[in-house]
Amino acid sequence: MKLQAKFTNGTHYRRTSPRILMAGVLLWLAAPSYALEDQSYESLMKWIEDSRPGAETVMPGQHLTEKDRQSLLEPLIPHSAWKYYFFDGMEMEIAATGHYPAPDAWGENMASGYKLDEEGTLVGFTGGGFPFSEINSDDPNAAQKVLWNMLWRPGSNDYNMPMVTWLRSEDGSLDREMEYTSVNTTYARGDKSLVPGYEEVKSKKIMEFRSPRDMAGAKNMTIEYVDHYKEDSGWLYMPAQRKPRRTLASERTGEMMGMDMIREDLNGFGGKVYENNWAYLGKRKVLATVNVSDNPEIGGPSLWVPHKTRWEVRDTHVILIEPKAKDHPYSHRIVFIDAETYWTHWMFAFDKEDDQLLRMAQHFLKYSESYATEPATQSSYVKQDFSKNIGHKVFMHLGETDINAKKPHATITHCHVAKRDFTPARAKQFYSLRNMISGRR
Amino acid sequence: MIMSRNRIALFLSFLSLTLFPAVSWGIVDVTDNLELEGYVKAQNIMRASGLHDGELIQQRNTAQLEGKYYFLEDNKAFGRFSTGPIEEATFTFLARGAYDSVYDIRDSYEDTDDKGKSEYKVREAFVDFLMPPFTLRLGRQQVVWGETDNFRALDVINPLDLSWHWSRESWEDIRIPLWMARGIYDIGKIGPFEESFFELIVIPWDFQPNKVSTDPRHPWAFTGAGLAETANSAIIGDELFDLDLTIRDIRPDRKLRNGQGGFRFKGILGDVGVSLNYFYGISATPGVKVRGDLTQLNLDTQTLSAVVDKVYPRTHVLGLTANYSEDRYTQSVFRLETTLTKGIPVSIAAGAPIGIDSDGDQYDTVRQSVVMLGIDRPTWIKLLNDQRTFFISTQFFWRRYLDHSSFYQGVSSVIPASIGGEVIADRFVSTNTNRLDRDEFVITFSASTSYGRAGRWKPQFVFAYDPRSTGAYNKLVLEYLWTKHIVFKAEQHFYWRESGSEQGPWSLGDLWGEAGNRRNETVFSATFQF
């Protein structure tokens, strides 16, 4: 099947240039598979266009290694990631493709009357379910609809999330380690807000650093609004200043705190829909760490990628995002979003300078109900009651790896998520500017 | 001996907790409820007045220990006693010990009085209570109001210790914490305001002035624009007298009548963060009253016995702040702070008309206003850094004496005594030709970013400029996060002026960039953090 999609503004996305095509032909003559080192946008597009394997190509219970690479793994791991995910000694455990029901009342309390405007921006939606129950590949707004379902997916908030992040060089050496906790609550819950009177708020988040000491006690609060056109409000408390400082939300393209990601990379895409052109590239099966038993072991020669963990073949919507801004660092971003759960599995962003891979991310998830049989590891600095996760029927974000291919460098994060329900009164007090005027010192 | 062993054991226990934490390289969990963190730091400062000279003026070794004890959680204290509406409570302490070994290394500091050589104190100790929607912090603490960085307008609640490195250190480390109660009532939405709260501060008895060294033997003594000497003479007519100056520090005692306090209402109005502040305080900068009634001239001994009182007038500070994140056109955060302060002490030149100096004590209090406009902007300069933005922050600070007189004077200077054009050896007199301008301005600019694969190289550039005196200050900083525990920092401070000889009020190059008083410095520090 050849891709016929085009950006929703009518422009076709860029096709293979003759020069790259010639290089591709020569490459094809030389080897039957894609070149490991080729991390161009074109090669990933070609990989997406080419064979679309079925789930039957791998079998539950298989433990796949480097020798299975060409026959089984290459069709299921996005081409740009091969360089990192295929290595001597690699091991992937294949599990049956699961069905993961959404929360019981999901979709039953949604407000009506929402729509996509001419920019593809969702207007008037207040949560409580997926805004778009069907994704039709012929729909010119299919890519945006997938994205909106991802942004309003169940389980994206309402947790305590202690995290540890390792920043590693290509030789595996640890450059920096950070510990921090994110607490996050959904306000917009369909036909009502968690806190009456705060109907304009989508969610609120407070994140506080615990280590290293030069960052300990720094915390920020972010208010995200239902109105996508309104920028987030944010405040940053720095212990050295002993006061909160208003922050700017609209700068999303600089690396954060030395990590190998930009704010716009969060969850595959954390930017503004109207700042980009969109194209839907169809569905594609990929391997994903969608219901891991625990925070995965990290392996590979650089200690950048999950190793000896559980993978599933998942159907994903593949969307292509092209930033409109001329000074944006990315030429294209390709995101693989689960077709059932709408969580992001893979994200690839390409350098505007040369269309080569600049950054990529892969996410580790765990379904809440699996905590009944496979409790996850506690974080090193706080103990939580994971049994509270059971019954929510949502995914927990157990971490991710973010790789900057150009540096090269990676940021690997383990999250230890416990669901947390706030009462309206407690949420009002906790997520307040009052809580940001002082800190641990 | 036993005591020594116990001390050694205690020290080793502390080391084992801090240097070899089992699970974390940030905060150390001593128990489930007690956390420790801190650092040990060595800071060396070389001062160079020119290109070919330099002297070590500081070798400050600091150990800081910070702790937090979570003794009340989920409405239960110590896991057993019900506390009713109190949901959470913690006890926080911050203790610091500092020893400046330069006082023992350098011969020239041997005859100083050892002030500034060492410090050992619990700087902060407070208990936080959470009783939604009310929070209360009781104890010795710092409170910072306002939008201004590193200049005093609303950030006047805690005095500053300027004695060991002026204001060139992080203000967190030089604010003098005070015993106070800080209560905050969270309001949330009210009328047109969102995220609003009301804050009340009560400082029942703890008044402390800014700490400034005026002893010229100390490296960071504040001695004005003249010589680093103490005035020991006075010239009356054409006659030289010994000066016997008595300074009486009329500091408010620790009585409730000398209490301080204030309130703040803060919220979001539209998209603009605003606050209204009021603080009823006592000036941390003293005024000087010349006690003419106690001054005596002894012609027999050729001595002028003068008495001055250091007084601390009551102040009223009324302030308004605003901040706004403008995302569309400028992608900048705008900060505004305005204050009106009543009770600022000023010195009046001798011989001023009675209408200006009605008490004849060369002292008065005046009203002063401040307007600060600041802009913060994360900015791409891809030529210099294509991975991360620069955080650029700039401020324009305008201070105005609402009650101004041309007889108001600034800091005095010490000059050699001379009679009939002849300089007299080892005799120094105090003089003051420094008149206060009605309007004072300073502009600041800073830019910082990070380099390296994990952002461990952190440069910073700072610039401050007084357009009236043309005095300027530059700071270049490079911090390197070498390992998880060890941080190195190098700084270069430059004081310079563009032209002229006028002295401004900001202690920039107009004061410390002049020959004989130049304080350009190179700072190296190494920190072990845990």
C-alpha cells in the first residue's frame, strides 16, 4: 500500500528526493534489509510504507534475540530505532496482544457540542471520554483526531509519580541523575469539573525536585487549560530565591534541565496543534512495552533502552507532524499512538538541518489491573500503596527513554506511579499559588 | 578522652550518613520521617586592583546541614496522636558553620578583631502546620516578597549580612533570618481574582539591622569612596584636633513594642499576577544623628569628643507587584514592582537651614518610591548554543526621594588631613561631598544557559550599570557539575566606570572601580553536596 496522505492544509508531505532514492537503491542492492545506521526521515517513511506485518509474525512466549532481528524484529521496531534497540545479547519477551478496557464510566459523562475548528484545534471539549470514537483514514483531520484522543486519554493524570532520571553518554557513563516527583490531577471531567468554579482548567500539576542538591527543592506548578489556544500558566519556586517566579509556557523547543528532550516532546507531542501541519499515515503494527511487569531493566551498549522486558505487538495510528515555524528545530515528527488506548509508544523527530533523526522517545507502560498480580517496584525514596491502582482501568506511565541522536546522549526515566484521588477541597488547596510561595527551604 | 571519642564517633556517624548514602545521592533519608541534605564548600577569593597584583582576601570554608522532620501526617502526630484539623506538620532546620582561614593565613589580618572569621549558628528553624485552607510557619525564617532580584524594595523583611562579601553572594545565604510567624489563608477564586491568598507576617520582637563591616582592616569593609582608614582627626578652622568619636547604637530592644509585621494579598487578575503588600517595619539601615549637645571640644588636649547616635526609624512600606506572561508577541514574562516607603533615614549636610534640619542633628527621615520593571525571556541564540535557550533577565530600577533636598548627603569618605595644603602624616578626617540625587537608576542584565551533553557546564553573565554615575559591574560565572556530589565554580567580578567621578548609591564601579579601592575579584569554589 502506498501512502496517499497529505497535510491537512493541502500540501503533500515531502517525497523521497532523487538523490536519496539513488542511495536507497544502492543500499537495497547491497543488503536485503535497511541500513542500521540510516536514521533519515526518508528511511522511516519508507519503513512505514513498506510491509505492514500482522500480529502473527511473532508468538506470545517467544524470547527474541539478535538472531531474530531480520525476520521478526525489523518489521516491528521503527527503523530509526534499530541502531539502539538491536544489540548483541538483546532479549525481548513477547506477550499476547492484550485488550485493555477503559475506565467503567469512560465516555458516559461527556459534554456535547465540541468540534474541531479550521486549525484542527478541539474547541469546547471538557474530557470524560475520547473526543473521537472513530478514526477514519479518509478523514482529512484524522491525525489531529488521533492526537486529541491521546491528549484526553484516560490515566494521563491523577497520580503521585516519584521518578528517577539517568542522563547517559554513548559509552554508558552516567552524567547526571535526578530524582523528582510529579503530582497531577484532572480537573476537566466531562460534564463537571473536579473543583466547581474551575471549569476552564484541564489539569494542574506540581513537580518538585529532590536531588541532586543543586536542584533539590525546586518546584513548578503548571495549570493547563481546556481552551487549547490559551497557554499554560506556570510558576517556578527556586529555594535560592525563596519566592515563585512566573514562567513562560510558549517556549517549547529548548532542552529541559540538561535532559535529552524538549517540552514539545512530552508524551510524543506536547505542543500546540495549530502551530503544526498534520498528516495521517495510517495504521502500523509495532512492538511496544505496553504492559511491562515492572520498570524495565535498561540495557544495550549505551544502557539506553529497555532490555529483557515484555513487549506486545500493538496497532498504532501513525501521525506525521510538521512544525510551521521556520526556526523550529524539527523538520518532521512521527508519532506512533496506540489505536486502542491512545498512549504514545514511539516518537521520532528529525533535524530541520538535514532530515536526520534528532530525537526519539519510547515509553514504558503498565496497565493498572496488572498490579493485582505483578506489583511494581517502589521508588528508592518513597513508599506508596500500589494496590490503589487496581480498579482504575488505566495505564501507568512507568518511564521512557529519550535519545538525542546527534549528541549522542540519552535520558532514561523510571516512574513509580500510584493513583491519587484529590477531593475538590484538597485539590484547591494543594494546586494553589499559595503552595508555591515557600518550599522545603 | 571519652568525650573526644564520642565526638569522633558522632562525626564519623555523620560522615557515613552524608558521604555514603545508601539509596540516594540527593537528600539522605535518615529515617522514614527525617531527611538531611547540605553541603561543604571552600571558597577562595583573589582581589586584584590591577593587572600585576593580587591578594587572597577570602578562604571561606562552609558546612551547611539542612533537615526536615515530618512529625505529623494524615492528621496524626508521631503516628499516634490525633491532631484534629492539622493535617500535616514538619520541622525544618538549617545550620551553618563557616570559618575563613584567610584570617589565620595572612599576616596582615592578624591584628583584626576576628570578626567575620567564623560563624556557627542555626540560621533557620521553623515548624510548618497545614490546616487547610490555612498554613502557618512559626520560627526563624526568611520571607521574600516582590518581583525584584537583588535590590531592596519589597524584599526588606529580612536584613542582610553584607559584612563578608557585600551583596555578591546568593541572598539566600546573606539574609539574616528572623523569628516570626507567617500565616497564609488560601482564598482561591474571589471576585475577579484567581489563585488568591492572604498572608500575614508578625515579627514580635526580633529586630536586627543589616550587618556591615566598617572596619577598614576587613576585606569587605564599607568605607565609602575615600581611603580604607578610620577618621582620627577633625579640622576646625585651621586647627587640627584629635577626634574621639563615640557611636551609640540605639538599637530597638527585644520588646513587643518594637514588633514588625505586614500583610500581602496576592492573586491572578485576568492573566496578570498581582499583589498588594504592606509592611510596618524598622529600617535595617541606620540613620546617624549628630549629638551636638554632647559634643565637646577640649582645647587643652586638642581633642574633639563627638557623639553620634545610630538610630533605626520606623518604616511603612506599601507595595504593588504585577507579573504577566506574554506568549504571543514577545514571549516574555514582564515583572513590575512599585513601593512607597516612609521613614527612610538620610543624613543632612552640616550647616543646612533650619527648614531642612529642624533638630540640628543632621538627620531626618524621608519618603522614597521605587519602580522596577523586569523582563525575563528564554531566548534562542543558536550561534552560541543550539541545544538550549539562554535565560535572559533584565531589570530597570528607579528610586526617587519624594522629599528631596540638595543638603541630603550620601556616604562619607575618609581623606588625609591637610592644613594649608600640607598633608599631615597618619592623620585622617571624614568628609562628605556626596550629595543624594533625587532620582537614582540602575539597570541590570543577566544571561545564563548550559552546555555539555547533560548540561553540566553552566555559564552566567551579569551586568549592572548606573547611568548617572556611569559605574558598572560585571560578573562572569562558570559552574561545572563535575560529579553527582562535587561542583566547581569560577567567577570573575569586574568593577569599572565609564567616566566622571560622581558616586552613585549602588556600590558599583563608581565606588569599587576606582584606583586605591578597586575590588575586582576572582572567585574559585568547590562544593561537596549531598
